[in-house]
Amino acid sequence: MKFRVGLTGGIGSGKSTVASLFKECSVLVIDSDVISHQMTQSGGMAIAAIRTTFGDGYIDASGALNRALMRQLIFSDRAAKLQLEAILHPLIRAQIMVQVDSANTNSTHTSPYLLLVIPLLFETLNYRELVQRTLVVDCAENTQIARTMQRSGLDEQTVRTIMASQISRAERLRLADEIIQNDDGLDTLRQQVDQLHQHYLAIFSGID
């Protein structure tokens, strides 16, 4: 059974960049956002349940989830947000475990441990039990907002609404086993990842 690290952080914190740096260390990354997007594409596992629960209007012409319309709904209607989570999270968790099991049983997976990228790691208890360590990517909130606006084209108010729907920065940091600060550029980020990689190797080897 491979050791599992849960990577999380607020929107715009740089989780994807950190995950890519761990990949450079030959660590296998399982990303719940990638799984979620696959499940809400045309023909995805979640589409039928979303259509039944929310109606045809939330499915676009290609048969995929209308993300913009759904975003508007769930950030204005908590009950709708919970309904969507009730559809997606069990499916995502099950698929994460399929990939974990594959990594544990397939000899071609030589990764010394697994990195599970789960944005809602602390908000959703069923995810927390999947990992042995929790790693938080942190940066200043103004940096989060600027990065997200640049990356996604969302306006500042929308980004702040998304941030408000997530666990607070202070609570996220309190719950973390390890923290990566992502305010100072890629070189500093890579150095932190390299140090943590060695730390996790030592834990996995039982000598830390």
C-alpha cells in the first residue's frame, strides 16, 4: 500500500503548479479536479444524475455540464450546492480509489508515494480519510484573487464568492501537516517541493 499525501489549497493558490513539480520527482498524481471534469463532460458518469436533478438547462449543447450556469446556481443556492456535491463526491471518491488501487497493484507504477490533489480535502470528511498526510499550498489572498482572475477570466466578486465558500485560510493552515508558501516564484517553490519530497521519502521508508 503506497503512502498517500493529500494536496489542497484555496483557489488560485497554485495547487496545479505544485503537483507538476511533484511529478518531476516521479510522484504519481491523482487529481480530483481532473476526475470531476471527466465526469461532467459529454457522456460523463455524472451527467445523467445532474440532468435529472437540475434539468436540461444545466446541460449544454454538447451534452456536458454548463459550468458557468451551474456556478451561478450553487453560489446563490446552498441547497443546490449540496445536491451537486451529493452527486459528484461519491463518484469522485470512488474513482480516486480505483486509481489508488491501480497504483498499488500495477508494478509499472514505481512512484514511491501518491499525491492526491483534492481542493475540498478539509471540507469533505470522506476525502480526509484517504490520506496519511495533508499538504497545503498557501499564498496571500490578494495573490489568490489576481491569479484566479488572470487564469479564468472571472471577476473579482465571483472569485471572492468562491473563496468565501471554501474553508478559511486560517483553518486550512491549522489543519495542515505541511505547508508550501507560494508567493515567491517558481525557483523557491521547486526548492520547497524538493525538500518535502525528501521528507516524504523518509516517512515512507520509516526512518523519519
